[in-house]
Amino acid sequence: MDIRITHILRIKEKIGTLIFCFVLFLASVCPMTVFAAETGKEQKTVRVGYVNVAAYEEGGEGEYKRGYGYEYLQKISYITGWKYEYVYGSFKECYEMLVNGDIDLFGNVSYKPERAELFDFASYPQGKDTYLLYTTKKHMKLLSGNIQQMNGCKIGVTVGSFQEGLLMDWMENNHIQAEAVKFDGYDTLMSALDAGELDAIATPDLSSSYDYLPIINIGFSDYYFAVSKTRPDILAELNEALYEIQSSELDYNNLLVSRYYKQMTNTQVLSNKEGEWLADHENILRIGYLDDNLPYSTQLEDGEMGGVMKTIADMLEEKFGILVETKCYKTSRQYKEALEKGEVDVIGPLYGDFYLAELENYVLTNAFFSTIPVIIYKQLDFNINCATIAVANESLFHEEVLRILYPEAEILLCDGIEGCLNAVASGKADSTLVTSVRLNVLRKYPAMEKLQFSDTSAPAEICLATTKDNRVAAAILNKGITLSSDRLNGVVLAENSYVNKVVTFSDFVKAHMTAVLSLAGLIILTLCLMLYRISITRNKLEAALEKVKKEKEYSYKLKLCNNELEVKANQDALTQIGNRQFFLDKMSELLAANEKFILCYCDLDNLKYINDTYGHSEGDYYIRNFVEIVKSHIRTGDIFARIGGDEFCIILRGCKYATGEKKIRQMKEVFHSDHSKEYPKNFCCGIIEVQEEHNENDVMKLLEQADAMMYEQKKEYKKMF
């Protein structure tokens, strides 16, 4: 009954969808003309000073314009309705025109009290400027980090600029004896530097739009839109527009500037340390990478590295002449071992997590890719925090990463990403994790047709890593990543991602216009008949659904009761840990799976004496105190149960015998060192190492062995006391 009702409801949903699509089709065939209403408001013309500077304002009169300063002007015009008249010139020329009232508005002006006497400043900053000293490759000695190298140099600066005062203050504060050469504008300033007439120049941050190298930061300042004293009317409107922009789009100023800087060509030069490192390594950088991990990396048929990481390697060879050698590994464990042995200098791709990097003593490069982790699942009603997650050793989200992200989840190791997908499709696992850019690549696997996927909230940074001894290699790679950033997110990504061709509804309509029109008429007739039938049966369906709903609620409550009974049947009432049956079942499962583990058979000393002398409530406290100490020393995946009155068993999974002995010794020390009670605290423990050759029928035999070892320890303890 439930299936039949659901089927009918799905038919209703499909009918509604078809009607909606048909209406859209009619709208596309018979488009309507929409006319904009005239507001009748007179458009205000504002004369704007326009300085052609890379990334800020580009394009002369009649030319294509772009830049973060130009975009900011357009954003303001959307709110104010202004029409701009651009007046072109150098910064000095535009500045003088603003003072004389020949232009109304000029951007990128730093505040000075004396300037506020000449024109008005907006109430809200346009952005923040960083002022630096720049030089060229001819003066590499100035990049040593010792600013005293600036003594005796000629430093160019634009006259009357904000940075002129910063430069003078910086030289005075740092006792630099240099000559400040003043120029009327940026063009003549930079031409003098290019011609070798200057050793350095002081300017606002040039990013990497010029082939100049930054020496040192000499100061900061906010910069503003400035308004002519003759136009107080536009100052109020400007302030209102800036407030609206900056309050509705948080950090708008910085995000706007950074977006344009990212689009600019980057200039990178190897430092002295990086050059020395390469010389020590015969100008060779060795990269270990993962196979079958597109779009990041894979091994091509000719044995070479493919994927977006190849772009970084090619950039290092192209820009710096570095010989990059690559070596392929099947799993992340293999390339980590290779890094530790010194077979390679760096490894990647790697999930960029600083905590994991600290645990492994790695140095991470900058992220060369940012993506979103995607959960692939079959059933929607699962909680990933405590689910079974399938993982492959070659995955970026390998076992160590998932232990950090989802500490309560159970990890199912699989052979490759296809094995993970098959495990989820078959129900052996609830989910698996991949990065979003791998989804198209994974569509080649049949299991994907049965699965769904959704984004997680936190982005994932994809990096490379090296050891701290080789941290300079990470710095070299960072330069390659910076230089490759534009390519990595463009054609390179598309070339290394598998994409299915998608035929759109519009394409289909154009190819089969006659058939679509005929089908549309048939659909309308069919829909009318079906809607009539549905309207008759609607009340019956709603009544049936209500009945099914009540039956489901009863079934759900029954399931909860059964779950509660099952928990009580396997749980010790006093300590809330597993009981004897729970432990025997778990141990049988481990033996059947041929898993190695350490079995510890523990017996509390003096429990009868405590019960007889202090009462059973004190004996219960004694037991619970022991349990809490054990729980604090074992891992989530270990097994701990009470199998008798004062007898307990611990299974340490995947643990060596020496480690098991150490853990038990630590528990004893903590238990015995508590002198809050007048009676002594101690337990005896028999420890055995269980190898793979046992089977599930050996449970009692192994328990007897551990019990015998515990009993020998107890005899020794009684001799002492």
C-alpha cells in the first residue's frame, strides 16, 4: 500500500514538472517585450580624475577600461545614478585639477591635514596602501635583508606624495644616509629606475605588475576618494554609497583589490638560500606523487607525471631552469616513506592540514588548489560523525586525515577509490570522501550511478610537503605555485578532468521542433485527464497516507525499544562498559577476522576485604575507579569489558606486546598511586599476544592462558603482602 501511494505521488510530481517545462517552452517560443519605466530623475554628471595605473585604473580615452579603482567607481554609480566624465592625467595633474575645481572626484588619495584644507575626503576609506622600497635585478645585493646596504643609494620618490614623508621618516628612524631623488610622476620615476639612474624607488605596493623586487615595507596608510570643495552635493551621496557598499559586503575593499592582484603576472626570483640549496642538490628537485589521482597527479603511459602538478614542475623548469625529477607511488604511505628515506625532496598531493603536518614533522607548501570535500553516500539518513567511512591508501582523505576529521567514525580500508565506491554501493560502508574536482573523474566507475553526493562545509587546501631539513625546497615550490596559479584553475584543470557531454533541453528542442510541438499537445491532453483522476482519488490517498504514517511511528518506537534492550543485554550495569557476553562476541569477531591484538586479563586485588570492611558501596567505588583509569589509557577502537565480579578483560587492537605491557604498567602506577583511601589499590594482569593463526573457537583457550598468567602474578603479589 505504501509503495503504491508513493508511486502515485511521484506521478503527480512528474506531471507538475512537465507542466512547468511546457510553460517555459511557450515562453521561449512566444517571448514578451518588457519596457523599462523612466524615473524622470535627472542624471548627475561627475568629472572623475583617471590615472592609467596597472590593476588600479587601466585604459585611456575611448579604450576598454578595467581595474579595482574603475570597478569601485562603477559600484558607486549603481547606487548614486551618476554618469562619469573621465578626465585623464598623471596623479600630480589630477591632484592639481581637483584643487582647482576642474574635476569633481579623484580616488586613491592619502589623507593629510593640509590636503583636507584643499578638498574634502570621503568618510570611509577606499582601501589601504602598503608602501615599499623596490629595486631591480641589477641591485640584488639590496635584497640581503640588511637595510644598511641602502646607505649611499639613490632612492626615487614622487614629489608631494604621501610616501615622500614616509621615506624621510624611515631613513631618519633607521639612520640611513641615502639621497632622496624627487620626480613629478610615476612614469618618470620608473623610467629612471629602469635606466639605472636610481638604486631603488618608494611607491605604493606594485604587487607584481612590474619587473621590480620588493626590498622592505616602509609604512601603511588608508586612501580615500577626494571631492572638490565646489561639489558638496556629491560628497553626501558618495558617503551614503560607500556606507551601503562596505556595510552590505564585508571586507569589500580588500577582496576587490586582491581579486585584481591575483590576475596579474607574478615576478619571482630565487633567494640566495634557495640558490645555495639547489647548488647542493645539483640543481635537481625530486617530487614524489600519487598515481591515479587526477586532476592532481597520475602516471602517464610514457611513465611521466600528468595532472595539474605537472604544470608546477614545468613552471619551475621554465622560469628557474630547475631539473625536476618525478617518481610515482601507489599509496600515500609509500611516498611518505620515500620522503623519510630521502628518495624524494617533496611529496604531493597532500591534504593541507597543519595539525597533521606537525604530527608528521612536515613543512607544507602554499596550497596549489582549493576545493570542497564531498561526501559520497547511498542512504541519506546517516550521520557521518559516527558512520563507517570507506578509505583508500592513495586517497587525499587517507586514514590519518579521517581520524582527525571524524574521530568517532569507523574506518573501512579499501583497495583503491573504486573499492571505496563499491563498498558504499553495497552497504559495507556508509560513505566515502573525495574532493569536488574529482567527481567528473569518478563518473567512469559504474558504482557512481547508484550513489549520491553532497558538499561538506569546510574547504580543503591541497598542498605539497617536505621535511623541516628541506624547508627551502618548500619555498622554491611556493614560487612555482604562485607563478602557475592562473593556469592551475583554467585549461589545465579542464584537461585533467573527465567530463560527460551534456545535451540541454534547448539543444533537443531545436533539433526536434515538430516532434516537440506534437508531443506538447499530447502532453496537455494527457495531463488534463490525469489531473481529473488525481483530484477524485486525492482524499483516499491522504487517508491512506495517514494510516501508513501511524504504522511507521509504531514501528519506529518498537525499534527504539529493541535497541534499548540490546544495549542492556550487552552492558554491565555498574560500570556501563561491556559485559562478559559482549566481550566473548567481540573477541570471536576479531579471531574470525585474523586480527592481531594483545589480550589483558585483569583481576582486582582486595575487593572482598574492602566489601567486608567498608561495605559494598565502597567496593563499587573501587571497581568504578579502576574502570575510569583503564578507559583513560585505551583508544576508541580497543575493547574493555567486565567478565566477572572483580575480573576484567582488555583487548588492545593492532598493538605490540611491549606497548601493551607499558600501558598496563602505566594503569597500575596511576591506580596504585591514589592514596585518597586508607586501603591499598592494585590489580594483577595476565598479558598474551594473539597472532593471526587463531580462529573464533579459541576464545576460551586464550582466556584461560591469560587467566593463568594473571594468577601467577597474583601469587607473587600475595607473597609481598
